[in-house]
Amino acid sequence: MAKKKQRPTAKPTIRIGYGWDSHEFQSGIPLKIGGVTLPHPEGLGGHSDGDVLLHALTDALLGGIAAPDIGSLFPPSDPQWKGADSAVFLREALKRVRAAGYALVNIDSTLILAAPKIGPHTAAIRQSVAKLLGISGDCVGLKAKTPEGMGTDHAAIAHAVVLLKRKS
Ligand SMILES: [Zn+2]
């Protein structure tokens, strides 16, 4: 019987990645979502700048290549990430995706928060995320919902999925 050909190095043509994050609102800090500072009396607490959308996207990129998650790569216990710009995390995740032999095709995301209203800022956030990820704005999906009945009015939640394509 002919031996089955083994291709241990064959990589899937496409891969999907998923990320989720949440942060609690705190007064006295700026609100950053998707790298954009939004006018609001409260920001998102956390060891870094609390950018819930960039954190979910970072985990989605890392998850797409089955790499360790954001908390493993950038431990909140490490003082160097205190107040850090979350774009740093996203760029590192994207670098790892590219090093693994993949290119980002598109992303989709959902924000869940009671306030502020995201609608007026959707275009700016999509453009900011597109620029950070090196893809065009029409490859960045962003929906915003209010947390009806979830009891999470004092937090912001973000879900994100990414599609990765093997580089030829
Ligand atoms: Zn986070």
C-alpha cells in the first residue's frame, strides 16, 4: 500500500481569528476606542489606555495564527504597559501574523456600550483602525449596539473577527 504523502508544513489558505474584550468606565481618563479619542466624561480603565476595540482586534489577530493572547504577550502586571498606547499591541500582533506567512483580508467588529453614541464617530474609528492595520476602510466593519438588558451599562465590550489569507 502506498504511503500517504505527508505535508506537515502545509498551511491553511485562509484562517479566522476572534477576539473579545471589556473594560469598565472610569472618570478622569480619556476615552479611546479604535485609536480615536472620543469626547466623553469617562474613559475606559485598564493598565494600558483601555482601548477595548484594539484589544479585541489584537486577540483576533493572535487567535487567527493560534499565538498566545494579548494578556500573555503584554502582561498587565508588567509596569512597561501602564498607560500604553494599545496601537503597540495591535502592531505586534499584525507583525506576528505577517511573520507566520499571512496577510489580513478584512475585519468585522461590534461594540456594545450604553454611551457615548458611536454613530457620529464610526467613520473616524473605521479609518483609524484601517490605517493601523494597513487595509482599506471598506475592509473594516464596525457596528455599535447598546447593552439592552445585559446590566453592563458601565462597561464597554468589543467583539472582533479577522480573516487571514496565506501569502503566496
Ligand atoms: Zn483590554
